[in-house]
Amino acid sequence: MKLFRFSGRRNFLGGLSYIETVIGVGIFAFVALTLYSTYERVFVVARTAQARVNAVALANEQLEIARNLPFSNVGTIGGIPAGVIPPVQTLVRGGMTFIATTTVRNIDIPFDGTIGGSPNDLSPADNKLVEIDLMCTTCKLFRPLIMRTNMGPKNLEGTSTNGSLFVQALDAAGLPVPAANVNIFNNSSTTLINIDDVTSTSGMLQIIDAPPGNQVYQITVSKSGYSTERTYSPLGPTTTNPVKPHATVAVQTVTQLSFTIDRVATLNFSSVTPSCVAVPSVNFQLTGSKLIGTAPNVFKYNKLFATDASGLKVLNDIEWDSYALVASSTTYDLAGIVPLSPLTIAPGANQNVQLIMKPKNRPSTLITVKDGATGLPISGATVEIEKGGITTTQTTGRGFLSQTDWSGGAGQSTFTDVTRYASNDGNVDTGGLPGEARLLSILNTYPPSGQLTSSTFDTGSVSNFYQLTYQPTNQPAQTGVNSVRFQLATGNSTSSWTYLGPDGTAGTYYTSTGTDIAAIHNGNRYLRYNMLLSTASSTLTPSVSDVGFTFTSSCVPPGQVLFEALGTGTYNLTVWKSGYSTSTDTFTVSAGQWQEKIVTMTP
């Protein structure tokens, strides 16, 4: 018998050696990367430390240069005090580039009194503060270096021929704004003055020993993420009477101006129909209440905008204020604003604004109903207009969808064509008289009953439903009691429908116009109705000319209603709601006009 020697051990050891090699390479790579990362961090730290040493040396050099200048020359070019030091320099040390910003300020020290104090120092430019701010823009982990020194004159000060300019930055609540950027510009003096500085922790910047001049100091106060306020020239093209003219500095006096800035807001505009369908390309004008000039008024903010193809527009950097808003497009009119105009925008707000639009059907009048105490919109107020004995009534804060024609026929799932519907059992005639649904006559005989189911109405968002209305309200007596009946079905999907009556069950029907819709439907978006016609006479039929329902949703403006297709002339206006005094007024409608009428109600 031939014997075979088993050699698996050698193969096994060979495989194990390969794995060990891979693991060894991995460990080596990990250690190498760790060492490299540590070396890199050590290098960055060393480089940063060297940059700090270079910066300190440069700052000390610049301060020594200032100390060795004649006291009268210690100042910045274009600054106050004026001098020979460049306000911004690019310096190189050890292969590193630094930006050096120098600020020189006069200091009023209290040994001889203080300006505006007791005693009043009429020559307050006692000493000078020199500050050097160094920044290395290419150095990692480098923090700005700030060094400063005080300098005094060798001799006693003389009588000042200049004045002082104090700039105070406050927010909308009247609190100081520290580190606000202040630019002071004056090109009317012998030497151009152009100062860029920041306010102190108390929100104040004091410019002492400023050359006198009448309305020559242009001041702008700003801060990143904040609004901007400035002075204006009385000789400007649009500000002949500026509210805040350029500052005046008089000899041995203090001029103090306050500037109010605060965090800017964001406004998110959307233009939609009352059922939340986007309306593109809506133009709107936004006008603030703050003025920069008077006689005539010049508004600080007055701009035109338009929503995009999706009905959206975002405005950033909006200053806190109260803004009036007017909107329109070539085919739509404004039917309401959420929230009401004027828009009160708080500092730092992120505010959504809806422009509710309806297809133009002029003349039209938008009635806005406000609470006299709070200025807030009043929903649920009844608004009645009357002319020539004809009265039309709407309720604020409620949307209205209706159908007035069924002549387009069946087969439509969603209510897009206003003349069509979902289904018909064959006993309802929708084409015999356009704009009317009735039982179908066959050889002058009407069937005992018929049923029509509407398409799906979309309110655009989760809604609450209020009343079902239909016309006409009276039917021929021979057709019998309750010859016109309705049931409603709602849901947040369109896959299934359960039709219910006013008590929320399937066994009852809406038999009177203006009946409250069962609360069980609230919180849904979609609605369908079943119209049931019946007659006790084979020769007479009931009829329906329109069906509608009221609702509230996120796209229905509170406190506003739009009356459309009005006749020209003068209308009587009556508005009432429980808990408020009834308001009466009149308004006049002209051909082709859109207008807004504001009603303020007293609790």
C-alpha cells in the first residue's frame, strides 16, 4: 500500500503568515498616520506661537513709533485726532503677513473736570489712547492681538477751539448696542475725516476735539446682522428735509446723537388662493413707516417685489417696523393678507406672510374688520352690504366654495371644471337648463327620485366646516316635504367616502339652507356632497341652482371678506358680531375698481 504524507500544516502556516503580514502593514499605517497627525498638530501649535511672538513684537514697535512722535502728530490720517499714523497697514515679520489697524482717541480725564460734568471741562482732549489691533489672516488658530497705551502732552493744554461728538447706539428696546460699527465722514474740514470705530460696552463712541462745522458730519451706525441708521444731507435729491440731518459740532460743546439699530428679520411671502393653490408672479409693494425725510415724506423702506413661479418670495435683512402692503397681478386681486396689513415686524423675527388672491372680478371691495382695542382681525363677524334693496352677506374668516352649474356632465373626480361632477344615477337632468339640476323628464314624467354626487372639493389644508347653503330655498309644494336633501362626506384622503347628515350619522339629511355642518367633519381637507332630489308628483320636479359651503383653513384670511362683481354706486355697509357694537358705514364703488374698506369695531 502506498502511503501519502499529509501536508496541510505547511499550507495552514503559509496562510497564517499572509494574514499576519496584512495586519502588520495595517498597524504600521495606523501608527504612521498617528505620528504624522501629532507632528502636524505640534507644527501648527509651534507656528501659531511664533505668529504670536511676531505679532507682539510688531505691536510694540508700532506703539514705540507713536510714543516718539510729537504729541500733535499722534493721530490717524483722516481721523480725530488727526495725525500721521496710517489707520490700516500691512506688515510682514518672519514670513508672516499681518494687518495692523491703529485707532487713536482723545481722552477726557477727570483731573480738570469732564466735558458736560461739574466742573465742565471746555478743553476735554487731555490725553490720547493709542490702540493697535493685529490680525494674521493666513495663520491657523491665530486670535487677534490688541495692545494699547495712553499718552499725555508735555505742556499744559490750551483753550480748545473744537467740540465733541458723542454717538449712542441703542436697540429697539432702548438698550445699548456694544461693538456697533460707526463711520464718521467729513470732507468739509481742512483735512478729510473718515473714522471707522465701534461703540463701547455702553453703546457709546466719544469723539473728543472734533473740528466744528454745521451739518458736516455724516454718521452711519451698523452691525453685522443688524439694521443700519445714518444721517442725511439736507442738500440730497430726495431728502431736502431730513429727519436726521448730518451732525453739527460747535466750539466747546457736546453734540450727542442716538441711532437705533436692531436685529434684522426675514419675511417669507407666499401667494395662494383661499384653497392654498399657489398663484405665481404676484406683484406687491412693501412700505415701512419710518421716514428719512419730510415735506414730502420719504420712506426709509419702499420697494416693489414679485413672487416667483411657485408663488414664493423670501426677503432677508428687513428692519423692524410696521409695513403697509398692497398686492395684485394681471389676473388676480388681493382677497386678504395673513397677518393683516400693516405688518408689525419684530427684531430678529422670521415671519410668514400669505397673500390670498382671487381671480379678478371687478369692481370689488375688500372689507377688513379689526378689533378697536388690539388691532387684530375679527373672525366670525357678519358683513352685509346693501344697494337698491339688494343685500349680500358674508362672514369674516371663512372661505366659501360652491358649484352653480352641472352642465359639463359626470366623470370628474376632482373639482377642477366647475361645470362637472363625479356621478349621476341617470335620474338627474343637468343639461336641460344650464345652471340648474332637476329630475330628468321622460315623456313629461318625472321619476320619484334621483341622486348626483359631486367631484372632490379641496380646501387646501386641514379645515373646519361651518354651513351648507343651497338655492332655491323654496320648492313646489306638490313635490313633497324635503324634496331636496344633502349629505356630506369629508376626509384627508380621496380614496373612500362616508356620507353623513347634520347629526353626524348616515340616517339624517341636510334639508334647510344655512344648516350647520356636523362637527365630525372638522379636521379634514376634502369634501364631497350627495344631492338627493325627490318628488311626490310625476309632473313637477324640485331644482337646485347652486350649492356651497363655508370653512376655515390656513389659507383663509381672518377678519377679511371680498365682495366681487359689484355694481357701481354707493353701498350701505353693516358689520356685527356678538360682543361688539354694530358698525354702519357707506362706501362708493367705481367701474373697474379694487379697493379696501377698513372697519374698526368696539368691544
